[in-house]
Amino acid sequence: MRPRLALALALAPLLAGCVSLAPPYKRPEPAVPPAVANGYGQAPQAAPRLVSWRAFFGDPRLAQVVELGLAHNQDLPAAVANVEIARAGWLTQRAQLFPSLNGEAGVSGSRTPTSVVGVPGGGGLTQRIYTAELAVPAYEVDLFGRVRSLTRAAQEQYFASRSARDAAQISLVAQIAQAWLTVGSDRSLQAIAGDTLAEANASLALTQAKLDHGEAALSDVDRARSLVAQAKFDLARYATQVAQDRDALELVVGAPVGDALLPASVADDAKVMAELPTGVASSVLLARPDVLQAEDQLIGANANIGAARAAFFPQISLTGGGGFTSAALSGLFSGGAGAWSYAAQLTQPIFDAGRNRAGLEQAKAQRDLAEANYQKAIQTAFREVADALAQRAQIDAELSAEQAQVDADADAVRLIQAQYARGAASELDVLTAQAALYGAEQTLTTARLLKATNLVSLYQALGGGLS
């Protein structure tokens, strides 16, 4: 290959991309208030650093279950595969920024009759040509940034797929935590129903004995039987729910979860999960993986405008090669067998029936769509955090009130049972107090689950942690 040709091809990538027709990217101003409101009357934190999921979920059993899910759930491998697909697409597009170099060797033969070439004698003229060269296929000199813009768009698609993978992991961790907490809550309700059934059976036996001695009414026995039947029904229902909860947990984990890793009850959430800020600045939401994904797609759409604009300008292609050519294989690499060739082609669109203009309009519309999706992602994140904070602002008061109700009902049961033993209270009073305590304990358990899942939802809404 001639030195000048080699130099031109070497400098082509440096000349390419000197001009970019893509509009400068500027992050859109989020169409949300500057801070997420909370019900505590406190100023939002500037930008808290979210803890990792390992630090957030303090219960070692839950941490092991999350590890199982990250290792066996099939959604994550699919997300990782999408990342690799997008990365390969980016690298394929990026390779077009540089010339390709091919090694080529070949032989060609031909025979021409003597009547055509005018050579006397019979037969004909037979020729064989042997070649060996290094060739550069058609290479586009990217003076107006068309290829570079397409490369940037492919790169941003790769970045978006990585953010989508991160969002999938955070969502998976939250799903596992909520399923695990639900198992504990229904196990608590199952235990409450079992305790209530035992007490109701004792009350029924005592009331039946009094009825046999004429010291109680038949209606009292019927009420005792009603409470027993209700407790039996609830016990069977919660047993079914616990089994279904475990199935749901193992489905999202993607592997069996041993009994030792399951919670026996809905534990105090402070022991299971770390606390999160009571208010946050809206800028924190820009780091959520789904918001980052939407912004990556917006940047890529912005780059596509540059490629669409470049289509209006000339495209320059270079082709070249250099090596050896000989009519005899033995003389292929001998002196004087060197050969080279090159070609340059310029293509300037003159009339395309509006195709390039339509392509530019489409690219701009896709950019506008990507910007709308970006703003929607921010607004969705804002709403999810605001909803979680609004619920959290009241859940502590609800829990405190419900705990006080359970304590009062438990004291009432003990008091009425003592009065009943002295004959100062009726069987109806005892049954009524037991039923009230049963209902209060169920409500308290539901409230505890609500607080725990609220923390999980807030953790996910704030962008979670990947490590």
C-alpha cells in the first residue's frame, strides 16, 4: 500500500467526528416540587446516601433469602443478557468509526479464443492472475458526525439497559422482603387464632359444665361455641395462607426456602430493617435506576437527531488496497509485482422525496417522547416516595393506638375473668372481652406488617441499594 494512501486511511478516523450536528444535551428541569413533602414538619434532607440492601435488611435470615433470590431468580439473568446484547450492539456500531483491514488472496483465470485476440495458430489465450493484498473496504469519513451520533445513541442504549438491570434487582429485593414479611404476618395471625381457640375451648368447657349444673344459660353455651367455630375457621384459613405465602416466596426466590430462614411472626421492623429519612429532596430521585434509564434513552434520542441532520450532507467513502499481483504464482512476491489501488466517493443527496426531512422530524419527535418519558419517570418516583412518606407519617400513631387497644383489652380479659371467678361477671362478659382482644390482636398484626412493608416500599422508591 502506498505511503500516502496508508497515511490518509490512518488519519481518516482523526478527521472524522470533528463536527457534530446533534443538539447540545441539557438535562430537563424536573417537573416536580423541589422536595417531597412529609407529615413530620421537618426539612427534607439534601441528598442522603442510601444504604445497601445488606445494611438495610438487618435480619440475617432475610438477608440469606435475598441472597438466594439474587442467585436463582430468572428475571435477573434475562436483564443481564439484555445488557450484554446492548453492549454488543454499541461495540458493533462503534467499530464503524475505524477502517477495517482485510487480508485477501485469490486467483482468477480466463481463456480467450484466437479469433478474438488475433493470435495465429489454434487454441486460445489463457491467463491466470494471482493476487495477495491488504484491503480496506469502503470506509465512511465521518466529517459530519453521522456515525459518531449513531455510536453515542447505541452507547446510551447500553447504559439504559444497565440501569434497567439495576432497577430489576432492586425490585426483586423488595418483592422478596415483602413476601418474607407476609409469611411472618400470617404466621402471627395463625398463632393468635390458635391461642384464641384454646381459650375459647376452655371457656366453652366451663360454660357447658355450668349449664349442666343449671348455673348458665344455653345462650351462653351457644356464644362460646360461636367463638370456638370462628377461631377454628380462622386457624384453618391462616394455615392455608401461610402455605400460599411460602409458595409465593419460593416462586420469587426461584429456589426452596428452608424453615430455618422463615420468620415465626411479624417481628419488630426496627430489628429487621434500618430507618430511612423522613423527607428527601427531589434531586435524590434523579439517581433512581428507572430515572437514569429514562435519561439515558433521552440522551440517545438526542444523539439520533445528529445522525438525522448529517444525512443532509455529503457522505465520503474511501476504499483502498495494496499488495502483489502476478501472472505466475512463483513470481507473486518478486520484485516489480507490487500493486495498489484506491477510490474515493462522495455522495450528496439531491432529491429523496422528503425522506431525510421526515427522518429528522421523526428523530425530533422521538426525542420529545423520550423527554416526556423522562419527566414521567421522575413524577412517578416523586409520587411513590410521597405516598410512602404520607403513610409512614401516620403509621406510628396507628401502631401506638392499636398497641394501647390490645393492652387495654388484655387487661379487661384478665379483670373480667377474675370477676367471673368470683361470680361478679357473666359468661357473656368473658366471651365479649375475649372476642374484642382477638380482633385487636389481629388488627395490631396487620398494622405491624403495614409498617414493615411501608419501609420496604420507601427503600425501593428511593432507589434502593445494589451492594
